[in-house]
Amino acid sequence: MSTAAIATGTTTRKRAVNLTLNEGLVAQAKTYTSNLSATMEELLAAYVAQQQQAQLSRQQQADAAAMDWNAVHAAVGSFADGHSTL
């Protein structure tokens, strides 16, 4: 069962995919797991979760920077305000 399925308490549909992997690495991995598909799915789920967290973190940083800039602009205005040609 995938990490997402474990989190929601449901089973998810599976489908076959083709991957091109290093043959020696696959042989080594098979010495450590009897279910390479399940191991790859767990690792992929962890990778996706890590990438989603990184994306969320970047978005939060960008939001904080925009809020800080807006606060500075509200407090002191913009340098360009004194040079308007309108």
C-alpha cells in the first residue's frame, strides 16, 4: 500500500510503468528487498512529498517577501513616487 493510501486509509489503483534503471543497481537492490515495486513506490512517494514540501516552503518564502515589501511600501512609499511625470 502506498504512503498516500496509508495516510487516507484507502487503497489506490496501480498501473504498470516502464522504467530504465541501471542493471547493476537493480541487482543490488533486489538483495535488500523482495518487492522492488513496493520499495520504489515508497521511495517515490517520499520524493514527491519532499518536493511538495520544498515547493510549499518556497511559496511561503515568496509570500513573506511580498508581505514585507508591501509593508515597506506602505510605510515609506516608493522611490519612484517622487519622480512621477504624471
